[in-house]
Amino acid sequence: MNNDKRVLGRQGAKELTPSEADHVNGGIITRLSVCTIPRPGTQGCDGDVTS
Amino acid sequence: MTVCLFDHEPAKTVTLANPNPILRGRVSNHARPPQLEQERRNHQMKILITAPENENHTAPLKWALEQAGYSVACWAGLGWTEDRQASISLLADTQLKLGRHLVEPGDVIWIRRPMQPRPNPQTSPADAKFAANEYRSFYDSLMYLLEALPVRVVNKYTASRFINNKSVQLVLARACGMNVPGTLMTNSPQAVREYFCGNPQRMICKTFSTHIWEKEQGGPIVVTETFELSADKLPSDEVLTYAPAIYQELVVKKFDVRMVLLGAAVYSYSLHNPRGALDWRGDATQGLVRVEPIITPPEVEKSVLAFAAKSGIACGSFDFAIDNQDRWWFLEVNEGGQFLWLDAANADLHVQEKFLAFLTAPAGSSRQMLEARQSEFPSWSDYLASPAKDQQLPEEADPDASFVSIEA
């Protein structure tokens, strides 16, 4: 992957550990979790808290 | 037989008999005020949840409502299949049908997490954009129409659309008297540099929305997260124009608070993260965050209720950072936020019951009225111990999800 021209948000993003990634399946978190990724065009996600 | 929505409101009765042994004792031990009882008798309702039945809050809450004797229906959102079709009939009577469910006077519509409109994939590619636009327009017509019908909508679509903007949230929060960190939202490199150079505070960067990158199909997953950023770490001006972002003063915090707004009631929960991460969510997902009830300062509660009135939301999940001077800093609100994880973290909180008492109560019910009713409903722990938990199907991945990118 060419990392040139990547957005700042990607540069600050976090790579999930295997156990964290276990909560994600194809972009939809499949278990009860703190942050369910929103379905596009619908509700927002409460997965991006600030400091 | 069809039921008129506007022209007549058929008299209804509600069945309150609770067939479930989990609840039978509780209800008898907690007599409801006569006024509430009468309101319920006069007000047969069904709860219509706009989300797939297996959505992670919908499944347990639908089960709990049904255990308490309520009629519940789910509509996953507009789509081409029969269960996702919808109709607005403006004929002699006015009707709205969502999937197989007729919206009737007195119903409660919980706009949870409907799936995005899904046109028929067999549509000619030459017409795909047109069809997608028509589906989107029709979907908006459905959602906005709900507010014109004699039903209770939680949250109203207008309020949801309005408040799901971080700029609106921060401005309203500040106007309502809450502490709000200094913030810049921009795609202007000059504005970013001026903000960082003129500000001695530690700064963070956050995104407007969550995004997932898969490094390769099925490979490691990378998720947007709030991160600290300093002037010397700013990327080139070119990169700053690739995507707008939110730059905000970092609040050095003692702990976080997740607050749940339920009509006139506000419940706050402190979140103690032993790792002290900027964002507690990852650790909370892993069960590493301790969750305890905490008293909401009166001035904060007053501000939050003012915020709710201004924004039009009746419920939502608020995030606050509490600094070393015990000041509460508003960070954001998600009107469709998650809350059952609080019960999963601390079984004594009973957020599930509180929410269901709110959802089934008349709009404007006081905190006392809601709390008088919460024992009608089974708890999150009851759900976990029920066969329904094991029957819950996993949520399906959305192949068209716009928040997922594959890098390789």
C-alpha cells in the first residue's frame, strides 16, 4: 500500500488487536459493544470521543 | 381492513397482563400511580423499531418489551424486498405502512438504526443512480412524515438530522452553559497552522465520522480514533486538504462520564479507565473500564435539559470529560448512541429498564414517573439468562458500507 497521500485521520487511526478486531466483522460490530459502526446515511456513531 | 390515521382515532385498550414469571412479581410489588395506569389503559400502542431485529440493542429490548406485554414490530429500513417496502397512502384515509406494519395512532416509533435504503440490485445500471436517489427521497418522506402523524417518535428525524452535526452540538452545548473545549473544524491548512501556533494547549485531532480500513480483505483492521497532535507533527498543507478534521484543545481529565438522557431524566455514569487512554471505547469493549453511577451536578443537568429542548432530542448518549477541578466538559452527544453496554459493565445500573420505561411512557413524563415504571421490564441480566439471547442471530455485514475501505 502506498502511504503517500493518506488522510490525517488514517495516520492517527488505531490498528486493532486480534481481540478488539474480534468485535468487528466486515465493518459491522457484531456484539454488544460500545461503538457500533453506523449504517451509512443513518445514525451517527458514538465511537469518536475526544480527549 | 385498513385503519385511518388522521380522520378517526379508534378507541383502544391495552392488555397489561404480564404473562412472564420474570416480571409478574415485580409488577405486583410496584403498583403504578393510578394516572399512569389510566393513561396506559387508554392508550394501546405498539412499539415500532426501525432497525433489523438482530441489531444489538433492538434484539434485547424487543424481547424485554414483549416480556412486559407490549406489542413490538421491527422495520429494518427502506428496501426493495417485501419486508422492507413501504407505502404512504393519501387516499380517503391517510396511511403509512412500513414493511408489513401499519403505523397507527398512539404508536411509538423508535428510530433506532435503520439500514440505508436498498434499491433492487436488478435495476439497470443506467438507472441505478436515479433509483438510489428516489429511494433516498422516499426514505426521507417516510421519516419526516412520522412527525406529522399522531404517533410518538423517538428521536424525531428532524432533531436527529440536526444534532448529528458536531458543530451544532458544540455551539448548542456552549449556548446552554456547558464547558466546551476550544475547537477548530476545517480543511484549511492556514487555519490549522494558525490555530496550533497561537495555542499553547495540548491538542487532539478527531474525525467527523468513524471509518474502518482493512489492510487487505479479511486482514488487520484499522479504525479512526482520537489522537494527540502537536504543531511539529502537522502534515503538509496538501494532506490537510485531503479530509476536513476536528482540532480540539485536549482536556486533561480525571475520568470520563457517559450520560444517558431519557426525556426529563438524566443519568450519569463515571468511566474509570486504568490505562488512561484518550478514548476509553476500545478498553470498554474489552471490559477494562469500571462503570459507576455518579450524581449529575445540578447545573450540568439543567444545561443538558436545555440542550435537549433546543435540539429537539428526547434521548441520547452524552460524553463528558471531568477535569482535575471537577469541571464537566461536553465532548459530544450521539442521539442514537449505545447504552446497554453500561448494564453489561455494571448490572446494578438497570439502564435497559430505564430506557424502556421512557420509551413506553407518555412524552414529557417526569423522572419519578419513569422510575415508578422501570420495574415492569426485565433487565439486561434477565436477557442474558434467557433463551432469546442464544437465538439472536449475528448482525449481517453491509457489503456496501461506506465506512469501510480496503487498502490492498
